[in-house]
Amino acid sequence: MAKKKVKIGIVDTMFSRVDMGALAIGEISRNYPDVEIVRTTVPGVKDLPPECRKLLESGCEICMALGMVGGAPIATQCAHEASLGIMQAKLITGKHVIEVFVHENEAWSEREFHSICENRTRKHAQNAVLLATNPAELVKNAGKGVRQGKEDEGGIDISKSEPITLGIVVGEFDRDVSGRMLAHALDEAGRMGAQVRSVMRVPGAFEVPLAVKKMLMDKKVHAVAALGYVEKGKTRHDRIVAENAAQEIMRLSLESRKPVSLGMIMVADRKEAQEREEGYARRAVMAAVKFVKELRKYE
């Protein structure tokens, strides 16, 4: 008797700005040419559940529900409602539906968004085939921190002492001052045995918080040192910039539960900045590293 051909349903949306359906079909066709694919397209994510149920009840062993979620609060609500509907379809049919949603606010640019869509769709296309044909194969990756949309994180190995990894953000209001501060910070990190994963340069102190947020999203960064130079002027502009930057940096630290040290100097002129730049830069790195070590005592 001939082996039954596996049939996989793919449902995508018109709302998405990336042709996720084509990506899934390409991945499956290239690696599993014997799999039969049934594709349908619906307007938006809330139309995915009934279409998935229809395909599952018409003979598909599994479905992929592909959708883009906008950045507005109402879009997040719609995605949640769609997820509930997809769960209902799975329970009613007793079959898997792999939900492949990509939220617009996951990415910082259109290029990054497209990359997340492609990575997540292709990886889940592989998962869909394995779930339908050989689910035991997935056991090999259990506990290995496999991610869809981003690079794999790997499993947690508590037997090893993880080195402290820092991010450094530098406000370049004065490139000479900021350049020397960065050099001192890098030297201090090396002296303390910490690794610097990334350095981001921004125009000035006002732009530092956004860069700090970007770095804190990296799970491999344990702490961030924020360096900058604010020169006092005749108005309150300098104080407003410095105070707001400091407040946002503190908020980001609390939200991310990661240390963010403040190495910003507020001085009258470059001469005073030169007198303070090394101390502030080194102490910022020192504070970040010491705080990470202290927090680890309570893990």
C-alpha cells in the first residue's frame, strides 16, 4: 500500500507586509518535496482561526497560521483574540496549528522586521513538517533554547561561571571627550575581566536612553554603561536634557532588571570635562560590573 501523502495547510493574511505564505511554501517544498501544501489567504489575523479549522477538517494534518501584528494597542488585542480562536480550532479538531505571528514592534527597522518574518516562518515550517511526520525528531532540541525569529539562545548551564558582558553607549556631543571616555571605559572593562559585547555611539545625551533600551533587549548583555558629556549653558536646556536622560535611564534599568550605570558629566567647559572624563568613565564601568556581581549573589 502506498504511503499516505502528508498534507499541510498554510493560511496567511493580506494585512502582512511580508509574503510569509510564500516563505513557508518555499521552505517546505525545498526540503520536503513529497509534502502536499494547501494555501489560503485571509484579510487579517482574526480571520485565521476559521480558515485553519476548515483546512484541518478537510484533511490537513497540521496548519500554519501566519500573520503580522501592527504596533497599535488595538492590533495587539486583535492578535490575542485570534490566538484564542486558533486555540479553539486546535481543541475542536485535535490537530496542531502553529501560530506564526510577528509583531511590528519587535523590530527597529523594516529590514530587521523582514528578517524576523523570514527566520520565524522558515523555522516553523520545518517544525510543522516534523510535527506532522516525525514528532520524535523534535526531542533532540528539547531544552536547547531554540528560537524562531531570532538567533538561538542555547540551554542554561549553571555549572559554568558566566562572564559579565557589557554594552556601552556614548553620547558624542564632543567627540574628543567622548572618544577618550570610551577608551577609558574599555580599558576598565578589560581590567575587571568583563567582556564588551557592543558599543553604540549617539549624537548626544538626549539620545542615550533609546540606545540603552536597544542594548538591554539583548539577553547576552548583563549591564550597560551610559557615557556622555553635557555642557552648561545660559539657559536650563542643559539641565533638562541631563535630568530627563538620567530619569529614563533609571526607568529602563528597573524595567529590564539590569544595571545601567550613569557616566555622564555635566560641566562648564571642555577643560573641566577633561579633568573628570577618565574618572566618570571608569567608575561607570566599575559600578555596572560590581552591581552584576552583587545581583548574582541573590540568584
